[in-house]
Amino acid sequence: MNENFEDRDEVLDTVRRFERMLTNNEPVFFDLGDFENIIDHYTTHTQYDKALRACEAAIAQYPFSTELLIDRSQVLAMKGEYVEAAAQIEDVALLDPDNPDVAVTRGIIATQKGDFSEAVAYFLSALERAPDRDDIHFNLGLAYQSWQKFKSAAKYYKQSLRLNLDNEVAVQELLYCLEVSERLETNLEFFRRFTDDDPYSALAWYNLGQAYFRLGRYDDAVAAFEYAILIDGKFYDAHGYLASTYVNQELYRKAILEFQLSYEKDKPTAEALCNIGECHEKLAEWDQARRYYQKSIDLDETMDEAWFGIGIVLSAQDRNFEAIHFFRRAVNLYEESVEYWMALATAEYQVGNIVSAIECYDKATQVAPDNKDAWLNWSIILYEQGNYDGAIDLMRNAVEIQPAEAELHYRLCAYLLAAGRYREAYECLENALVLDFDKHRLLFDYFPELESQRALARLIDQYRK
């Protein structure tokens, strides 16, 4: 597939025209290069069903194109339809056995199936025939990354970018591999070299800015993104990243201005509008925040962050009953967010829906069992209901999952004391004091009356350094 887009705006226009023709049932006609760009656009954005539809339309127009048959096989592999993908590429191999894309596609199928050693062998075979193909180096990186061999993955992502700097996915995957292997700081020179070699490359400055952003070096990131924008004022992604950097610096006014420049004039994206809404939320400008969140939803009803944002705005205004509806829309769209479930649980609790709140905390701990706040908040509801044994059992579950989290031990100790189970409480307290002595003040924050218990004080003093 073609990884090089000379004009991204032109490609997007082609994609829109293709979609419009399909929607209106108009005859679809594009040249081969346009179809390649359409298919590549969809695969880059993991829209594999649309990519396959584009493949079918293209093959109907160019039935003897081996490139399109290869594209179709690769898309099928990405969709997990390995048998059909393999059958397709074997048909191509009969027609053109020396085509390096045959080996590449076999490698993609092997990667998707989890046969990483086999995948690497196929890609290396393809490199022997086409050593300067950036996409082959990229696929080698993906195979090694999926194999969790991050150092090898980074090596091939780097080579892919040396051959083609305009591969945003390769940049993101390289940054991830370097971050996971804790080698990003020592590899900054790789990104700097591109700006040294071509100081007028907006893309080089943009990629360097992303590396600084990942490292939390926000001032350096701002400078790099500003250089990219100075070179190319319509570099919308650079504006977006600059805005995100300002958000991390809590410079929300500046962030709003940059988010407003992160899309074409009069063509806002749902994501940008949602981000602007969040900035207004951070500034406690509730009406503006809700207005932008709603605009985001109007553009894309599946924007879960915007539904959640309106819920947050309403909760901040003590309108929890109204907030519940928006939090529920958010969790229905994205059930794997512990943040959404906890916000919904809090809102349900605030309006007196205790059973619903408990159900939400239960879901939150299923989604993220290592989130201590979900366990703590759930347990306090049980405690307030007088269900000491239930609170104790819940904390024991939490401690079993997170044995090194001192706060959980202190809370368990507090509940045991409240239930009159002193021997168990003191054993639990000893564990907590060993883990983190300084956090023993949490015990008295939960229950100030415990400070008067002499036995407790003596036990704590034994662990005082």
C-alpha cells in the first residue's frame, strides 16, 4: 500500500468524494492511484470495513491489478479473516511470484495470527528484494513490537522514518517503543538529527515536539511545535499538539486558541470542539464548556468524552440528577473507562441511589482492579450503611489485589476497629506501618476519635523511626 501522501488535503477530498458517491449510489470511478490512497487512508485509521469496500470497488474497476489484490489480502488479514487473506495472496503469488509484496502480505498475515518469528522471516525476505521500501521496515517494527521486542522494533521504525519521514504511525509506534523500554531520553538525538539536516522541515520539528511532549519537557515541546507552525501555518496537527502541551501546562486560554487553529476554517472536528470544552471546564466556565461539548456531540454522537464532559459540568453545578444521564451515555459508549464508572457512581450516590452507586463501583473495580480509589469509595458506602463486615470483606479483596498499597491496609484497619475486631486490626496496622509509616495519619483522618486510643498510639510509636 502507498504510505506517501503528497497532499493530505487532496487525499481527504478524494475520500469524501468516494463516500459521497457510495451514499448516493453513483457510479464510482477513480484512477488506480486514487484508490490506493483511499484504501490507505482507511487502513491508517483502522477503518477496515470501509477499506475492504474500497478494495472491492477498485477491483471491480481494475480486475487485473495485482496491487489491488494484494491490498485486499492485507485488509482481510487486518480484519482477522486469515483464511481468505491467505487464499487471496496465494492466487497473487501464482501470477507474480517475485513480487516482494507477496512476502510482505504473508508477513502481515503471520503478524496478525501471532506467528511473529514467521512474520519476521517473511519481511526480511521481502527486504532482500526491496531494501529501500520504508513500509517493509515499518512492518518489521510492528512484528517485533507485537512480539514485545521493543529494541528491535525501534531499530526498524527508525529505518522506516529515515526512508520516509511522513509516516505518522511509525513516529507514534517508535515513541511508544522507546518510552516502554525507557530509552526515549537517550534517543532524542535521532529526532534532532532530522531538524539539523533540514531546519525548514515542519514535519521534523513536529516529530521532535512529540518526543519532548512524551518526556514532559513542555517548554521544549512548545518551541518545536511553534517552529513547525512557523514553517507551515496550516499544519493542523501541530496546532493540536501545541494546544495539548498548553493544557498540560495549565495554560488553558492559549490552549483554546490553538485548538481553534487545529482544523480547517469552518470545518471543526468533534475532537477539537471537545478539547475546547474541556479547557473551558478547567476554567470553571460552565456555560461555555457545555456549549462546546454539545457542539462536539452534534458532530459525532459517539464522542464519549463530550458526554462525560457535560456530566462533569453538571456535577460541578450540583446538578447530579441531570449529570447521571450524560455519564450513562458515556459509559454506554465506552465501558472500559474506570473514570466514567466512578463519576457515575458518585452522582448516583449524591442523589441517594445507593444500590446503583454500588453497582457502578463494582463495575469500576472490574474494569480497573488496581484503582484503589474505586475500592475505597465503594467501601465507605458499605460502612456508612452499617455493613461493617461487607466493608471489611471488600477491603480484604482490595488488599489481596494490591498488597503493596498502604492506604488500603489502613482503611481495612479502621473498619476492623469499628467492628471491634481489635486483634485483626492491630495485625493489619502493623502491615500498613511497615509499608508506609507516614500514611498512618490517614487512620485518624478517617476516624479522628481513634487518636485517643492508647494501645493504638503505642503500636504506632513502636514503628516510629
